[in-house]
Amino acid sequence: MTEAIEPSRALVTLAEPIADANITEPNASATDAPLRMFVAIELSDSWRARLSATAHALEVAAPGFVRWAKPSTYHITLAFLGNQPKSGLPAITESLAEAARGRKPFTLIPGQLGSFGARAAVDVVWAGITCQPYDAFGDVRKALTNALDARRITFDKSPFRPHITLGRSRRRGDLEGSAALRPALKEAKPWATGEQPCAEIVLFQSDLRPTGPIYTPLHRAPFFLAESEFARAQPTD
């Protein structure tokens, strides 16, 4: 479970929500109301535009079959935390900081399209993503989950497979729609060319609404980035 990583923002930490979390208010139960959260990597505006164009092309292959996500929500999930008490925010942000500490930026590379679903069904349509160094995703994910475990913060421990969710089928298990969409997924080339630097991980709040989810950044944990490296870490098309 997006806003783009702009180079000029890569070293900015949004600390306001954390300061709010430490304020004691008379209505303690309201102050500690649960927040639905996840940790993710953001994508650039240009990549979100290309993914949106890819989704439009797939819609032609199977009209009305998929409920497509809004481009603003595209992201790469590292850990889904689910509902967490607001009082737990300091420990969660500490976990992000620990996972990011001493880490160098790495490169994101577009991959193939694919889907999740039982047997022949297409239930979730996704865009693949790889990285360089090849083990960077696994390293940052392991560092993050170890930090969360150390603070007894619960999270979804399903197997980690980096991807960008583009949409979900309107009718789960719809084999007719799935059959129409599968050839388009298999024939598609990597959804973009070029690369994007990853220089931070972000904690998001997820607000589920009838019109679609809204994801709000709560905290940014930047990787260590020397000035000379930062100057070279620009997105390419």
C-alpha cells in the first residue's frame, strides 16, 4: 500500500506527526485512536504517469474487468502494519530510522507486468520492480522487520515480493475477464525504461474511503547520502 520521491526532498524528515503523538490531551482514548499504516517506497511522477498509461492500455484488453488504482496511490510496500495505536508512532518511526541508518541509496528498475490470483484467475494486477544492487530490497526489508520485531510492533509477515499494485478485479475469481486480460499481461514489455534512485523509506497512513484510499505520509527516513552521491542520484527516463 503514493507521492513521488523528488531529489530535493530526499533528505527531509516530516517530524510534525511524531511531535503530535507525544502531546497528552484530556481525551486519551481519542488521542490513541488506531491508525492504519504501512511502510513503502515512493515513485517519481514520471513513473506514475507511465504506469497509468499502462493501466489504460490493459483496460482496452478487458474493459470493466479491473478497478484501477489512482496513480497517486502507486507505491512499493515494504511492510504493512495495519491498525496501530497512535501512541506507538515514536517506536515505529524509530524502527524506520534504524532500518535507514548507514544505508546507501539504491536504484529502482522497471520490470514485467504480472498478476496474483488462484489458478487461472487474475485478482490483482501488478507492475514488477527490481533493483540494483539486486539484494537491496531484501536488505532494507529485513532491517525494517527486525527493527519492528525488536519493538514488538506487529506487521504482515507474508512472503515479500516487491511490486506495484495497479488494480484489482471487480469480481474475484472472474475467469472470463481473466482470460481476456492474461494475454495482454504476458505480451507486455517492461512498463518503462530508465531508472529511479531510492533514497528513503516512508511511513504512510491509509485512510480507506468509498471513493478509494488516501495515503498520507507521516514520516520519512532518509538513507545516508553524501553530497557527491546525491548530485548523481537523479531520475532518468
